[in-house]
Amino acid sequence: MPKQLPIAMLGDPILRQPAQDVVDINDPKIQELIDDMIYTCQQVDGVGIAAPQVFRSLRLFIMASKPSARYPHAPLMEPMALINPVLEAALPASNNLELGWEGCLSIPGIRGRVQRYKSIDVSFLDRYGNRHERIFEGFLARIFEHELDHLHGLVFLDQIASHDIIVESEFQKLVALGKHLNP
Ligand code: NI
């Protein structure tokens, strides 16, 4: 049975540490970690979670996009583990940035407006060790970039101005007005 893992909160040094490559994907401990991270992400209603957020400094994260009140246009996907992921390129080279609101399981109660690439070319290994090269766009690109930052010891607050940071109750007012979709 997968178990719910404790989540590191901003201030914990593990969130600021660069993560290490996963060496042996078939290690039962890695497979168990993936199952536990997928379960944890679902239990806390997240759309992604990175291994450092569950106190494992490994280059591994889960993407689990699904539509919600916060993200009504989010694509529905089977939760997926991305191992040793790489952002190969942003596509196209110019005019490929978009502002959007983000939150983070490690930073409860805070939302921020973050500029991200709209369209990216990425590579990663899946949990069976198969290498994939994919294009992610929009919300999926945003999740990938947010989670990849965690593997570099970064959080979404690091790259935004303080006037783009708001508390959850103010964010909910924007959601009620549908204004969170057009920053
Ligand atoms: Ni996060």
C-alpha cells in the first residue's frame, strides 16, 4: 500500500539543495518512492510534486495535471514519474513566455504570478527506464518547469517580484471572478 509522505516546508534546507541523478530506477526503494509520491500528490490534491519536497534529494518528480476550480483548463492525465528530466529547449526561440499563477505544496497559503516558457522540448526517463523526448505546452510546460526548479533547489518565489505574490484568500477572490486565468 502506498503511503502519504510528509512534505518539506519552505525553510527546510532540503528544498535548497540541488538533487542528484537517480542511478538505479529498478531499485525497489525508488519504485516505492514513486508510488508514495503519486499517492501523496493525489492525497493533497496537487498537480505535481518533486522528490526534494518529500525529503529525498533525487532528480525525480511527478506530474499529475487534472482540471480543478483553480485550473479548469488543466489537461487530465495519468500521474507520471519523470526521472532525471532535462529541459532541452524552449520553443520557439522568441515570444514564448507566459505569466500564470502558481502555488506550491511546500509554500502553503501563498500564490505567485510566474513567467514560464509556453512550449518546451524535454527529455526524461519513465519509471521503467525508457527515455522519452516530448513537447509540453501551456499548463503541462508550467508544471514541468516548476518541478524542475525544485530539483535545482529553487522555488517559484525566487524569480518573481514581491508585487506578484499574494495570499490564498486573495487568490480565491480572483478565482471567484475568473480573473486568475488572465493575469
Ligand atoms: Ni512546488
